[in-house]
Amino acid sequence: MSVRPPSVRHPHSFYDVFSVVAAAVAIMALVLAVRYGSVIRLEMVVFMAAVFLWVGWAIERILAESEARSKRRRQTPPWK
């Protein structure tokens, strides 16, 4: 069984999105555990906003690829 690392540029599945979000939350928790100030909190808000935007883009991309695959399957007859 081959295991591929999560892809940030070309996400293919829920596991890519989940692993990136889990890593982002872990990084945020680690940074806030070490340093906790108003500037750091603001940076973490900006960081999580960027992650949130990436998640929206990644889900949209995954769904678009799935729709394109589904359309290709419907166009080709099963006997070919």
C-alpha cells in the first residue's frame, strides 16, 4: 500500500484538506503556547483566515474535478 503526502497545490481528497487543516491548527496551538501577545494573536487570525480561504478553494477544486470525471463517464458508453 502506497501512502502519498497531502498535496497543497493539487488537493485530491478530503484527507488532503483535513491533514492541512490539522497541521495548521497544530502550528497555531504551538505558537500560541510559546508566545501569547496581541500581535501574535492577530497573526494567528490572519493565518487561520488564509487557511480557511485555502480550504474553500480546495473543496471547490475537488468538487469540480469530481464533476468533470462524472461527465466524462456519462459521455462514454460502457461498452467502449
